[in-house]
Amino acid sequence: MTRVYNFSAGPAALPEPVLRQAAAEMLDWQGSGMSVMEMSHRGPQFTAIMADALARFRALLDVPAGYEVLFMQGGALGENAVVPMNLLGQRSSIDFVDTGEWSKKSMQEAAKYARVHVAASAADSGYTRIPARETWQLDPEAAYVHICSNETIGGVEYGFTPDVGTVPLVADMSSNILSQPLDVSKYGLIYGGAQKNIGPAGLTIVIVRQDLLGRALPITPTAFNYRVVADNGSMYNTPPTYAIYIAGLVFKWIEDQGGLVAMARRNAEKAALLYDALDRSALERGGLFVTHVARECRSRMNVTFHLRDEALTAPFLAGADARGLVQLKGHRVVGGVRASIYNAMPLAGVQALVAYMAEFEAAHG
Ligand SMILES: *Cc1c(COP(=O)(O)O)cnc(C)c1O
């Protein structure tokens, strides 16, 4: 068996010890005589798995009392509809900060339910930076302010938590949740699909402040009403049981690595290694590789770059594949190369990529 270094943006690489444990427990979970996939979600075994995963997640992020953690389905794109349905209440407008493809998707969906007000946009920079907080034009009557904390496609990430006053701050954190410590108390609601930095696709995590519950529009599907989901311990209907089990193993793995402080240190080290290689390429070697993202907005999770000669992109990717460095193709909207280096990507994977980039540059520079 050969495991590759998988740079996929999502579904993405998982920690190998997690996959090994899941394999070992596939036919018989801890003496139950069955796979987790075969268990009733209301039986004692899965109830314990669920409680364990929820407790570990809360502990990792130090989620304060007064916040609910919901394990749902529907993905982040589902939440783009579910959040406005649940949070609008009597209000009619939502503030958005437009930082790229995912925030645009959020705005398009919310426009079905509310007036969308663009408080700030990075469109004029080609989505290469996060608009400075001082430039945001916030509406004090907005139901909430929506941001995307890490734009997975463009490769820009917030380096700060914006202060938006008393209006609740809502963040799509699909691609950087659990990558570093987080002050949950600064947010009204945080959501994300699991398949980037947590576990398998199918699990969607929502952290919501309790005072925001109970405002759902009458059209809200019952299974997506946060109050109902919270009151039923995320078991109003069948939750994505196997994805929750794997996520629980990932939470345990993060604890074993030293928690989110250790994750942040490792992620910073990996990102610095890759961005240094790009900067050195630009400075010393005539710049075969270029990244357009403003330095202070560079994503630690999704490193996007281009080959100056676009015709070299295909051979670069083919050579990477041949070396077991896979799924590096940039998103079709932006092209180029994207290296997604979430928690589960080891430093050795980034070192291998940087070594290959130097080799490619020596051959083509
Ligand atoms: C991947 C991603 C999405 C889409 O999530 P789905 O789970 O496919 O709905 C939305 N937002 C961000 C920031 C993402 O990275």
C-alpha cells in the first residue's frame, strides 16, 4: 500500500491513525459485534459516540456556556439558506463581506430570503485581500453580518476577528475551523462542512448562541430549525452517524497532537515553508511561481499560486502526480495550483512539494 500526499481542498486528507482505527473497528466496534454504520442512532453505543464527539469538539474550541453545538446535514451551502431562515426573525436585511467565491454563493442564496447588503467587497482587488474593517459600511438594522473566514478557492483568510458591535457575527468556517484556537464568544453563529478540516462529507457543524434560537421563519424545514435540532440533541432526525464517529476520532487525534495551539503552530510552519518558496521563486529565480494574494491575507489552509507561463501548469501537475503529490489543480474558477494543507497534511508533505517545486524550477526556470 502506498499513501500519497493528498492536497485536496475537500473532501480532504484525514489523519492516518484515524483511518487505521476506523479500519480496525469496521466490523466490530468495541465488542458490539457491529459496525458503527449499522447501529441505531438512538442505541446506547451510538449515543455514547455522539456524546463523546460533542464533548471533545466543545473542549477543543472551548465553546462557552450559552452556545449550542449542532451536528447537522446539508453542507455549508445548505447553511447558506438555513442560517437566514433561522436568524432573520423580524429583520429583513443581512450584511455581507464579499471576499470571493464562497461569500458570493452565500449572498446569492440569502437573497432568496432577505435583502442582501454588501458591506464591503474585495472584488476590485480581484479577491486577493480581505477588506480592512475600517472600510466596512455596516447597517445597524441588519439581522447579522456574514463573513467567510477562509476563502477556500481564492486562498484568502481573515487574520483578525472583526468587531461588528451588537449585530451578530456569522462565519462560514468550513475550511479553517479547528486550524487554530478561536474565541467563539465573538460570534453569534459559526458553521462549516466537515469535509475540509474535520472528517468525512455529510456532517455539518453549527455553533450558535442560544439567544439566537427561536427566530426561525415559518417556512423553515423542521429538520433544519436550530431550536428543534438543539432541543433534540442533534437527533431530531437521523444524524450522519458514521461521519460523526470519524469526526470524533479526529477530535481525539487533535487532542493527542496537543490541541489547537499545536495545530496552529504546525499549520503556520507548513504555510510559511510554502509561501517562502513562492517568495524566493519571485525574488531569486525570476519567478516561475507567483501568488497574487496580499501577504497579510494569505490563507494558512489553501495556498493558491500560478505558473508564470500558464502552459507549464499541466506538466507541473503531471510531475507532481507522478511523485505522489496529488489533487493540486486549482479550482476551475481561478485555475493555477492550489495546495490545501489542512491539519492532517504532515510537514513532510509540504517539504516534498517544495522540493519538487525547486526541481521543476531548475528544469524550466
Ligand atoms: C467547501 C466549502 C463550501 C461548500 O460546502 P458544501 O459542504 O459542499 O456545501 C462552502 N464554504 C466554504 C468556505 C467551503 O470551503
